[in-house]
Amino acid sequence: MEKIALKLYEFYNLEAELNGVTNQQTGEITSKGLLAEKIKMTTKYWLNDLVKKVTTEKEACETIKQELIKKHGEADEQGNISIPMYINVVTNEEGQTVSREINPNFVEFQNEFNGVLNEDRELEHKGFTLEEFDNVESEGKYNTFFKLIKIEE
């Protein structure tokens, strides 16, 4: 097994590179992900193992994010907590925004969460070689995943 230190935001990138990305509003697949590529079964097994580890770390980060939202946000009538980006929004008769202020609570949240996303976490994974992906023809971009590939010189 190999070990690599990645920033938490890179875990989000890696999860998207492996699983692909779907637009939540339209259901459109914007990238299909490395796991959707035609790859040897053994390599796919280890990629699935990697996804489990990445997802676990990402879920832990999401928990921290929710705690920060509770810390900096405000509850509405239904008890939902959110942090609006703008406060004191003034609109004209046509509904266009005339003036607004950036919510200082949003700025604090954003600064704290960005700090979390830039923290290093260790990822233990099966070592991948470039040769394992020789037959993969892809239009995908897997920049974070490429950090996990060992190159023999």
C-alpha cells in the first residue's frame, strides 16, 4: 500500500474524478469518471477500494461543514439553518437588486471552511502504475488521480 498526503479539497476532486459528476438540477452527466472507463477488473477493484476511502474522508469533511453552518448560520421558520451570502438586500419595483451587503457570518464561515479544505489528510491506497491504464482512451481529466500513479524511471 502507498500513502500520500492530500488537501481535503483534493479528496472532493478525486471523488469526482473517480465517480464522475452529475448536474443535480438537470441530471445531466458532466463527466463520467474513471470508474466508468473500460478498465481491467483488478484495477477497477482497487479503484472502488480507493473510492470508499475517499468518500469516508469527504463525508467527515461534510460533517465539519454542517457544524460550521450551524455555528455561523441562522434558522428559518422551518428550522432549516443557512447562511445567506448577502444581507440587507434592497430591490426595486422590477425585482432587481439595488443594493446589498456581504453577510459577515458568510465570510467567517467561508474563511473557516476554506481553512478546513486546505488541511492535509493521509490517504492509504493501492499503488497504481501507468501501465495499468495503457488501454484506457479517455477524454476525462484526472489530475488529482494522476498524483497516485507511480512512474518508473
